[in-house]
Amino acid sequence: MVAMQVLSAAEMQLCDRVTSERYGVPSLKLMRTAASAVATFARRQFPHARRITVLCGRGNNGGDGLMAARMLAAAGLDVTTLLLGPPEKMTPDAAEAWRELASPAHGLIHIVATAAELQQHNAALAADLILDAVVGTGFQPPLRGLALAALEWVRASAAPILAVDLPSGWPADETASTITDPVFPADAVLTFTAPKPAHVFGQLTRRWHQPIVVAPIGSPPEAITSSLNLTWAGVSLALAQQPRPAAANKGLFGHVLVVGGSLGKSGAPAMAALAALRTGAGLVTAAVPAPILPSVAAVAPELMTWPLAATEAGHVSAEAARPKQIEALTAGKSVLVLGPGLGQCPDAIKFVTGLLSATKLPAVLDADALNILARKPVLLTKLALGRTLVLTPHPGEMARLAGLTTAEIQANRLAIARDFAQRHAVTVVLKGWRTLIAHPDGRVAVNTTGNPAMAKGGSGDVLAGFIASLLAQHSNDSTRAVEAAVYLHGLAADLAVRNADEHTLLATDSFGVLARAFQFPMRDRNGYVWLQGLPPEALPAAPLHRGEA
């Protein structure tokens, strides 16, 4: 699967136009394919829905809804369609969809001319499913008039809502996770061809696990182009899914060196090392202060260990950074993980700067290593020369690295991560809602897996181990290796939490479902790509709250 680009609203409209004008796919055929995708998804995702209400505007998004209504009625479902506004002012393709729908065989069909008329159709609120096809990608906020009235009307319904393209009212180009303008609620979102910024950044659904899905409708890859330099990280999972050769040996899959830990913080390097083992690294060595080595070694018999000289307080000693010791420590290693549980005492600072200065190993810097280097921004740029350097900050650590406040980071995550990665020639994995992977060349991939259960100690350590392991195995494709690791980390947690609970899941619980995560299909049986949520066949059914999908 080639990279999935994120397109702006204008680029999506151009894609549709190019598909028709240059590649000969009529716009009406695109609409029919989109409507078929909506009808198919609705029946599959909401199999118990027998009564369906379809709210349609007069643009092409409404045309998708009108055609989907006809298809759902043809499948034997009880469909009520409400057209918001007179049909005389519809776009040409939507007008054709209206003509095809207008038959008693296609259920109840109503034209709603005023807000007051909506109250005459309150029976339609008792549906099992509502399709929101009021406005789509071309919409300019805020909702007004009849569309706004329809939003207030639909709030009285307990039915789940499937948004066609976008929840009506949500701007396609918005990169914030939430907006203050009025917007339709959604329990599932189905868009077409490629995601827009809102699909990868926005909290579009009522719950984090509800689906946001992209369906192909016939645009060739050559028509799907963007200047945003923004992609979806999930495509890179294909790198991790490559089969291993029959004659494989552990030397082919790299040797990860995890360096960290201090007295009272032995779990951090242990989890990072175990994560590297579980995700396929050929060998893993954990180098930790000697006093905590026995507890780290007990994590897994497959793990190798290396004692580091320690201070009386149980932190790494500056003596461990002597040239001969570093040479012995790093010999034969493929990738370095530095920082988990290390602490920031003066000896640790000297050790971190000494180790990084003495080796050109590809390195994943996490936790205390980031905080140490935040004090030395000039050194960070020097250390990045001639090597792959991956930084994995949470927003607070990113704030220290960039010399900003956490609020400033959260308000402008995309621009700050991209700028920092380019200026320092590093890869930045900015963690949080929609973790960003910003590369030195300006490209940014957005990760859409992960859930609130990951907001616990240990998640970052596991992620660091995942990244290092995939870097060790795919040293010739570091860009995709980092993206695949981030996506896999969140995907495993998504799979694990469906059999547990958001409150009880531990960072290491995801190891139990890693095999399923590695086998996860990038496209489901209908060819749809799931940006958020999981297709029904991907996991056992889980209890859901009322109105969820």
C-alpha cells in the first residue's frame, strides 16, 4: 500500500475534478460509488438498524446521502429521507440523485423548507440509525439556518449517527482536536479517497474507539496529490509485516542496546528492553547501574544485561562514560535507546553527553535523556550529524526542548514538531492525542491509534523499545520503521483494551496481543482503511455504551 496522503479540502475537490476530466470517471459515477460505500458500511457497522433516517443537504454530500437512502431502501430497510431545502437549488449530481430517489418504493421522502417544519417529522428521530449528509468537505463554518436547526432537532434522538464524509459543521482543514462551532455528533465517520486534516486530527466521534474510515471510490493514485507534506502513519505497518526469510538468523534483525535505570526506576529500562524483544529485535542488551541489574535481568531470560558503574545513590556514574567502557558497551550494537529511568543527577548528565558524543549509533532518546539535552540545544544539533536520532517527547518534554510552554506546544503541535525536526535534523515523535512523527525533511506522519488507557507510566518506555527494535530490523528504511512502531504501539493498546478496561490496562498488557497487531490488515474486506476504530472481524465483540458503534 502506497503512502496515504492527507489532502486539504481544495485538494480533494481538485482530485475529484481531475479524476473526471483527466481519467474519464464521471462525477456521477464517483457519487454512486461513494453512496454504495455508505450503504454497505451502514449495514455492516450497524447490522441491527432497521429504521434509518437520512438527513441530506443540497450539495454533493447530500447527493451521497440521497443515493445511499435509495440503496438502503432497496435492501429492504425502512428509510425516511429529509431533504433540507428546495430541490431546485441542488448541484447537478445531487439533483440526479434526488430524481432517482423520488419513488414510494424508496421509503418516506420529505422536503423540509423551514426549521419549524422539522417538528412535523419527529417520528423520524425514533430511528435505529441516522445518516448525516447535510454538508461535507466543501463546507465553510459555521452552521446556519436550516442546517443549524437540523442539528438542534437531531439532538433529541438517541440513535447513533453515521456521518457521511465529515460530521456536518466540522471544517475539513481543521487541525485542532476540538472546535467551538456547532457540529453534528457522530458515532462513525465514512469519508472517501483520502483523509482530510480533520479526519486525522479531530475528535470527530463521541468515543475514541468509534470508526473513522476511508473508502476508495475510483480516483487513481496519480490524482491524489497534496502539498501539505502530511501522511497517515498506519500505511507503514506493512514494513513490519514483511515475512522473514526461511534461512533467517538473529544477526539479521539487529542488536538493541537499552541504557537507563536508577535505584527505584528499574522498571523503565526493563519495559523498553522487553518491548524491543517482543517486536522482533534479534538481540537486546539492557545496560543499567549495577545495583538494579538483578531486577532488570529477571524480566526475561532472553534479555542480556550489562552492569554500569554506579554512584552511592544508585545512579549511573560518570565513570561509565570512559572511552574504553563505551567502546566495549556499544560494540556490535545496532540501535541505542537512552534515557528511560536514568535520572538527571550530575553524573547522569556527564554520562549521557559522553555516550552520545562517543558513538554514531542510531539512537532513540526518551525521558531523562531528553530533559538533559534540553539544557544543551547546541549539542543536540551536533549529535544529530551523520546519524538517525529519534526523540520521543511528551508535550512537557517538547516544551523544554523547544523553550516554550506546554500550552504553546499543544496549541501548535504540527508546526512546532515539523520546525524542530528540520532545524535539528532529527525525527520527533511528539506523543499525545494523534502522535506526530516529524522527519528531518519536513514530512510529518500522523498516528491515529491509541487510547486513554495508555495514559500511564511505562507507555513511553514501551514505545521507545518498539521504535528501536524496528529501526534495528529495518535500518535501510528508518522513516517507515519509526512510523510503523508508533502505529503498532497504539494498535496493540487498542486491541488489548477491548478485552480489558481503560482504567485497568497496563503498558505491558499490549504484549499479549502483539501477534494480532502484527497481522492487522491495512484494508478490510471491503477495501476500506480504518483510521480510527477496528473492523468487527479484527477482534471479539466488546460491550459498548448506548449509541456507540
